[in-house]
Amino acid sequence: MTTTFEKPILTIDLVPLTVRDGRLCVLLAERGQEPFAGRQALIGGYVHVDKDCNLGETARRVLRDKVGLSKLYVEQLSTFSGADRDPRGWSASVAYFSLTPFECLQPALNRTGLDLVDIAAVSGLPFDHDLIVRAAVERLRGKGAYSDLPARFLGESFTLPELHRVYQIVLGERINIDAFRRKVLERDFLEATGEKRTDEGATRPSALFRLKSAASVFDRRF
Amino acid sequence: MTTTFEKPILTIDLVPLTVRDGRLCVLLAERGQEPFAGRQALIGGYVHVDKDCNLGETARRVLRDKVGLSKLYVEQLSTFSGADRDPRGWSASVAYFSLTPFECLQPALNRTGLDLVDIAAVSGLPFDHDLIVRAAVERLRGKGAYSDLPARFLGESFTLPELHRVYQIVLGERINIDAFRRKVLERDFLEATGEKRTDEGATRPSALFRLKSAASVFDRRF
């Protein structure tokens, strides 16, 4: 006996995060089509079964086509689903988030309809996009407390005071600099580049560091 | 312009985990239908858009119908996808894992085709089910080091020596009992029931504890 079921809609949604002017921000786009045409929402797209070898590829294709960016670090967040989340019908959307230095996202802001929005100001997005953004921030904060994830908002090399600032922005709280330095070095995900740089406003040069594994343990394949 | 895309297949897969005789085990089922009829695999099912209000409901319905269990703690693991993972076509499967005391899964073992398999012995499963099982164990171990997750393998109340044993089984390593006791109490997810019990082989009674929040912060809604 073979039963045929009505298939749900399957899409991906992107939560491209960055830090601009000391604030955690998400890249949103004005929707060109119904439903919710003209409204600001997460950037997303359908799976193209003829083009995408898996959902991670769908996410990277949409990022390339709609944002003009490739080679970004993307991580699967969670799958959001339901009968009511999309007026087109029962749908599931696999959400991916990316963490990028602002300089990488900046060129995308020249595209019509793309905008960076402070995550504290995100509300009233269509579908369940508010929930997806909150879940991405929660994941980042949950992991940020013990992972190298926030370092991905910085360039290839950075000083510990720079890293300290970005952790404070991500976690939304003040962190004692000495305790931070001790913990981060203990976690052993940084290596010194051997060079030094004087940060803006600093009186002495600080050692530069980079992530030991830029690809990282968090670069999931599924 | 409206374009219609071929929709991928959307399913859920279950990774019901438990501890039996000191070993971490997963519940598998013999497949009744093609593809891979007669082979042992994860229990899964299609989304029924007329019945399921979201994918979590699909997971719980499949668990109820195929395993005979309801009210289990299930958590979304990740979504596995691709053109090649299922011979029926491009498919995405949203994997859920559950953590259960052995006593809860035991009745299911009377059902034909259901079997508990030591996760160390899991290999050669059809589809990408080996990968899904590995990802579930990795998630449990990753979270287990700092979460209340392993306590879900125990009954409603348990002693600290019991909890210590189950953490050792989950993490697959010996843990110093004093350091464990200090860390677990520091994390503050347990509360004393006020009662005591003498474990098998112990000379003195130990205080009983339960999880402060049985529903827990990990009980995701999406």
C-alpha cells in the first residue's frame, strides 16, 4: 500500500548577524513578493532540488544570490514549522545564522531593500521571524559564554581588548577584563600571530591573536 | 510571475536514547516497507499536514503510534538533508532525540521489530542514520558536560552517586566524585526532596534529589 501525502513547503531562512557601532545587528530585506510584500523580513528562499545538494547549499546559494556574499560561515540554527506560520500553507523553514565582521556585510547594504537592524529593535516581523531572530541571539549568547563564536565578528587577527569588547556586546553585560583574559586563554582556541597593534585609544600595543581553527568545530556539515 | 518548485520530501526521525545495564542505547526498528525493508533503522515518519500542527507534534505522534509512548521529553537535534540521502528523492529529515529512563522504554520492547542497541554497536544503518545517531550522542555529550540532560535517564528522584554513574556513562569517562558533586550543586539545577535512600551496594543512605525544573530550559518549542 502506498499513500501519498500532501508535502509541506520547505524553505530556508537566513539570520546574518554582525556588530556595527557596538551593537549586535541582523541583516533584513524588504520583501519583493507576496505574502507580506514591502515588509521587512529575514532573507529566505525555497530549496531548488535541481541545484542544491543539501539545505546548507540552499542557504549559501540564497546568501550569494540575494546578498551577494559567498564563503560566509553559516551554522544551522533550528527548523521552525507549522500549519499557521506561512499563509501559503503548512511549512517548515530551516534557519541558518552567519557571523560576519561588519566590513563583509557593508557592500550588501548598497543593494536595494537590504538593511542592518539593531536586534534590540527587531519586532513585528512577518511569519515567525521575530522568534527565529530571538533563537539565533539566544544560541549565540548560550554558546558565546564558552565558545570562539563571537570572535567571528572580528577580522582575521585581533587584540584581546577587541575580543573583550565584542564578548560584552554579544552577552550584553560587562565582563571583568582580567577574568576574561584568563578564561579565554584557558579555553585554548586562540594563537598569537607574533605581531602587535595599538588599538584606538590605547597607550600601548597589544599582542594580536587569531582563531586556531578558522573552520572551527562549529562548522556543521548538516 | 509564479514559479512552482518540486517540493522535497519532509520527514522526522527519532533517536530515543536510554541507559540499560550501564550502556547508552538507542531504540531502533526493523523497517516494514521499502526502501530498506527488513533493515534496522531509526523510527521515523512523514509529516501529516492534516494532523500535525508542527514538526514537534509529528515527532510525538510517530513516537505514540510506532513506539506506544507519549509524554516523552523530545528535543530537536538538527535537520539532515540532501539529494542522495533517500532513494525516494531529495529529502529533509528533522531529527528529534528523547532521553528516557529504561523503565519507560521497556514496554516498547514487546513490540515486534523494536530493539535497543548499544550506541557503540550502531553502524551500517540505512539512509544517513549512523550520522544522525552520532550527532545525537555528540549533542548529549556536549550539553551533558554542563547541563541537567543526563538526569533525564533517571527516575523522578535520584541520589548523587546514581547521577554520577549516569554522567560517567554519558560522557564515557571516569569523573572524580567530589569534583562532580561540587560542580553539579554549583550549577543549581537540583533540589533535595528531603528523603533518603540506600543505593544497592552502598553502606549509608544518600539524600534524594530531583530536577528543579522537569520541563527544563531545554524543552524547545520549535
